[in-house]
Amino acid sequence: MGQKISIVIGTRPQIIKSAPVIKTLLKKNFETSIIHTGQHYDYEMNKIFFEEFNIPDPDYYLGIGSGSHGYQIGEVIKRVEEVLIKDKPDLVVVPGDTNSAVGAAIASAKLRIITAHLEAGLRIYNPFMQEEMNRRIIDHISHVLFAPTNYAYKNLLQEGIEENIIFLTGDTMLDAFLKFKNRIEQINVYEKYGLEAQKYFVMTLHRDFNTDYPERLKEILEALIIFCKKHDDINILFLVHPRTKKRLVEYGYIKMLEKSKNIILMPPTGYFETLTLVKNSIGLLTDSGGMQKEAFILGVDCITFRSKTEWLETVEIGVNTLVDANANKIIKTLEKIISISSNRRRKDVQEKAMKYYGDGEASERIVKAIKWAISNIMPQNEIFNA
Ligand code: UD1
């Protein structure tokens, strides 16, 4: 067995981002240890992705579960630390910007284990966004950084991080997409959901700045209801995250949505189904980071319920419109998208996405950088000068 790499995951997007890296590490005979914090625990938020990507089950499942930010991060630090002390990996990979990621990075860096941030350097420069806080902390305590885009790379340099520890790798979500492209193309959305291609939008919404503010959430939902009333031949397929489901019930909005007959509420779907649904849709409505990028890769228009995005290239190319929670902007953008063309899946857009996110070889570059880091960055047991 080769060197030992621990990968700490805990949420749905972290599994997607890490899967290509885990596969490449295994192919290159590294010993891997998958540590699952348990932040996401429902089948459709967690296990389904292990099955779809065919990656080994976690070596450790820490059962953190839901709770406040302080609770989640604190428990992740404590429990990941225990595992790392026992496991003694040569390097720890921390993907993304979740509470699991920041907790794991703190545990690992504090133990002086080489800590690598997968998806480093993303910024919207809003210090009040939970994920932004996590990203900043992780980037500034990690020893090696894998930037998915040019913008991310430049952000890290601008923040004074040493150039030699930053690697412009491309994006592992593009690796995942290219690897499973055929599987995505095999699912027939009409047979499975009775949905006619190009006759529906897909929607996901789960960020706290939208779900946890009743007025913002109401404005978004009302915009959709107004649009759907006018276009009764178009559906909005709303894949409801558990956080959002809780809020819709709590605020009494679920009834309002159920009255609109062309808004379809469904539990979250796995990777293959989600991408198939987006691929065949008119457009995607979302506040997720990863899904803005996936729409771009698929050449599908995206409407984002945020005022800023870390995936600036999607806006520059013109496939992503930031509408915040502004009803007028939401309706106007929906109208614009349906008026353009019934089928504008754009090969040129997909080709551009390849240019921005690498060529599907990000995980190869990451594994090379991991090898470099293990040989060039001080190992955990070495005594260093204070
Ligand atoms: C987390 C990440 C977010 C990421 C998202 C992907 C942080 C700060 N946020 O947000 O960046 O985009 O994951 O989905 O880490 N719940 C369930 N079942 C589950 C998981 C959650 O019912 O398997 C419910 C619980 O009520 C929980 C709520 O969803 O309180 C929120 O879950 P949490 O893990 O705190 O954050 P997410 O909103 O999922």
C-alpha cells in the first residue's frame, strides 16, 4: 500500500466533488480513508451518491447530524480529530465549504497533518455568508490549495497566499460529469416523470439566506406562482431540500404552492436523475453553487436566487442570471428564457465550460499535487521552528 490519504466528507455536494479524486487515488494505489461526518444522513442526501459513483463506503461514520453551526463545527473538530490521531494519514483532503469541511480542516491543521483544500479560492466577498466564512478559514489554514478556476486562483494570490502551494487544477465536478455523461443520457424523463422535455424548469432552493427569511422565501414563491398561472403549459419541478421542506411547512407556504397545479414538489433526486432532469429542462432555478456550474456544463440557462456568485464565468458567458429574491427580476428572466427558443442546448456553451473548468482531468492534477505536497511540505511528525 502507498501513502495514506484521508478524505473528510459529510454532505451531498462534497461526495460529488470528492468521488473523482477518491477513484483516482485508488487507481494510483494510495491507501484511502473516507471519513463521513454524518452532516447529511437521509438516503437521498447521502447514500445514493456512494451507490451512483461506486465509491467505497466510509471507513468512519461520525453521526454528527443536524444542529447549529457551532454544534456542527465543534463536533466535527472533536470527532475528526479522534479519527485522525488513530489513522495517522499523510495528508487530509477537505472538499468544499460546508461546516463539515471547516471542522475537518481545523482538526487536521491543528494536528499538523498536511491539509489540502479541494475547491479553494471561491469568494463572493460577503463575510456574512456561512459558506464564505468557511472557505476563508479553510483556505488560510490549509497547506495546499486546489483552485478550480482562474478566478479562484487569483483570489488566493490576492489574499497573500504563497503561489507555490496553489494549484490551478480545474473542477472535479466536470470530471464527474464527463465520466457519467452516458448514464445521464440514458434516463428518459417522460417515461420516468411524465415530463415533456423543454416544457419544464427544474428548481432547487436550500440556502439559509433564502429559506430562513419568510419574506424573501415568499417573494420567490409568489413570483413562480404568478409565472405558472400565466403559462399553464409549463411546469416547475421543485426538488425540495429537507431544510426547505421544514420551512415551507413552518411558514404555511406549502399550501400556497400546492394550489398552483403546475408547480410539482418532489424530494431531492440523486446525481444521475438531477442532471438528466436539468439537461432536458428549459432552465434551472437555483441558489446552489454546484448546480449553477452543472447547468453551464450542460449548456442550460440558469436563474440564480442570489445577488452574487462565486462562479463568475457563468454570468460572464450569459448563461446565468442573478435575480436575488426579486419577484420582478425572477418573472422577467423566466419570460426571457422561454421566449428565446424552445431548444437552445448549446454545444458552444458546453465547450466554453470545458475551457473554464479544465478538461475533465482535475482529479489527475489534484493527485499529482497531493504527491508533491507529501514530499515537499513538512510532514506531521517533524519538529518545526516556532
Ligand atoms: C449544507 C451546507 C451547504 C450545502 C448544502 C448542500 C453548511 C453551512 N451548509 O446546507 O453549503 O450547499 O449542505 O445540501 O454546511 N436535513 C435533513 N436530512 C439530511 C440533512 C439535513 O432532514 O440528511 C435537514 C435538517 O432539518 C437540517 C437542515 O436540513 O437542520 C439543514 O441541514 P444542514 O446540514 O445544517 O445544512 P444544509 O442546508 O443541508
